[in-house]
Amino acid sequence: MQRRSLLAAVAAMAVAGSFTLAPVAQAQEDYPSRPIQMIVPWGAGGGTDAVGRVIASLLQEELGQPVNVVNRTGGSGVVGHSAIANAAPDGYTLGIMTIEIDMMHWQGLTDLTYENYDILALVNADPGGVMVSTDSDYKDVQSLLDKIKSEPKGTFKASGTGQGGIWHLGLAGWMLSEGLPPDQVTFVPSQGAAAGITDMVAGGVDIVPSSLAEGRSMIDAGRVKPLASMSAERQEMFPDVPTLKEGTGSDWTLAVWRAVVAPKGLPDDVKTKLEDAVEKAYNSEEYQTFMKERGFGVRWAKGEEATKIVAEDDKALGEVMQKAGLAKQ
């Protein structure tokens, strides 16, 4: 099967549910000598599942052994992340770690942190943004911020995730960076960015601070106006949208990311082989095309650099959660 055909099958199967990848070739070295399990902490058909499956298919070709995707859901990500961390550190259990690992322990849901994993690489990042309805009066993010500042606390409403979810923290972090209380804008919980955007277009809320990628279809349809990106640089997919730094002077940045990880304690030779295999998968035309066609942002950071990024987010999100009264520690 050609690699492009394989990826087309991956996309179709991700919607239908879990599947098992068939072996391609026999391993030429001691590792790997048997199938590898790839744990995805979120449900089949979602964004993390799609990223996990395309990485698994490409790793299989690089490593010459089946890479079987297993969805382990529940506990707001705790179940799957625990399954990865608690597996034997022998290279036969990998997983897709998401930014929730930097939130769950602050929420008191688990004792797990990023330090329980060997982070092989960061392979995806979708920066947050500030979106309003096209029907609103705000032409740029500064005019929106000026209005937020001039009105009593709670006048404006935002949505895009559950209470204490990543985009709730994205909004709170932005407010704090502007010298405002973290709850200056009232957050209305929703079942995700799509639900929040629908509510905003209908007039139920004023702002959705989710990733611009999640709002792309409504942006393209002319129903939603992106005012800013929570990234250090403008996003390639949205080159006309300024960063918060450009728009208001805020230094606040936040992106949801996905990383390929293993349980802490991999043998050095196994870790090196896996890091190299993930890097080849990431740089492949198939992966880059797959991500672009689905609106996912790509970002590469290997080993120590990836761990540093995750650690910085852990600290930043913890500070926001504590100031917003969302932390249990």
C-alpha cells in the first residue's frame, strides 16, 4: 500500500473507531521485536485521535513493527495519561500526551505531571485566539479590550470549553496580562469550541478564546471575525491576524499541543531510536499534508526542548489557575 493511500485509510478509520495496524516488515534490530501500543487519552474520531493514528501509521513504517492505537478515555484525560505513565518503560508503550497534563494535577485530579514521562517530541500546536461575531462592532482586539475595561466586571461573556478548561484559562491569562481580574469576562461553560462559536454567532456570548483553527470554517464563512492570536508570531494559516503582542502589547501566549511520549525511564538506545523515528514521521510529506488538510498546526520540538516547553506551560497555567481560584493545590 502506498503511504498516501495508507493515510487516507487512517483518516477514514479514525472516524469509525479504533483499528489495528498490520505489520509491514520484520525488525532488523533487537528493538522493536514485537508490536507497539500507542495510547490515546481521548476518544476515537477527535483531533488527538487523528494525530495519534497518523503518527502511529508512520512510526510503523519507520520501525517495522505494528503500532496499535488504543483509546483509553475517562477522567478528563486522567485514565489515558495514567495508562501511559504506569506502563513498563521498554519502548513498547507510547502515547499522545496533551496539554491537559499541565492542568490535571493543579485541579487535584491526579498526582501525575509531565515529569512522569519521557517526552520524545512535540508534534502539533494550535495557538489560542480571540474571536468575535462578524456582527459585533469590534474592528480589532484593542477596541474590544478597551470596551471590556470600560464596562463593569461580568458584562462581557465568553465560551469555548468547560469550566476550568484550557480556553477558560486562555481567557483568564489574557485578562491577567492586561492588568484585569481573571474573571473580568464571565466564562460560560460549553461542550467545546464549536458549541461556543455557535452560541456566539447566535448572540449568547461575546467572545470565544479558542484556537483559530477550531473557528476556521466559521471564519471562512464570514460569520466569525478573528481579532488576535495567542502566539508569539502570526499563524501561517491566518497571516492577517495580529498577535496579542501586536494588538494590545500583551505578552500572553497559549497553544494546545500534542506530544509523543513514553513512560519515564526508557533505555537510552531505545529513546534515541524512537526520537529519530518520530522526527522522520513528522518531517514526512504525508504528515505535513495530513495536518494541513485538517487545519492542525504543526510544531516540532525534540526531547529536552519539548520538555522545557511543557514545563513552562505547566508553570504558567498553574499560576493562572491559582489566581483564578481554579487550583486545588
